[in-house]
Amino acid sequence: MKIILPNSTINIIQEDPVSITSILDNLNINPSEVIVSRNGKLVPEDTLIGGDDEIRIIRIAHGG
């Protein structure tokens, strides 16, 4: 599966299936600072992903 990080770098992971929570933990990304999409649709952190999924991790911008 292809993982696109907030800085636009791409990681390829062969592990199937894996949870988004596990991926975020392995990448040291705080889940409260990002949203995640799978194949263009937002998904919750407990979603299992694998195969040909494309995961995009999007950093949440907040402030005033």
C-alpha cells in the first residue's frame, strides 16, 4: 500500500492488513493532529487497510 505523508513523501508498506492507528504509531504521528483518507475518502483510525490502498495523511491546520 502507498502512504502519502503530510510533507508529500511517499512510503510503501507491504504489511497486510494493518490499522491506521498502527501506521501513525510507527511513523510517530500524533493522531489528534491529522486526518487520514483511504482512496480519497476519510476514514477513522481503527480502519484496517492493505493491498492496493492509497493512504493520505493530512495535517490539520488550526489557529486564528
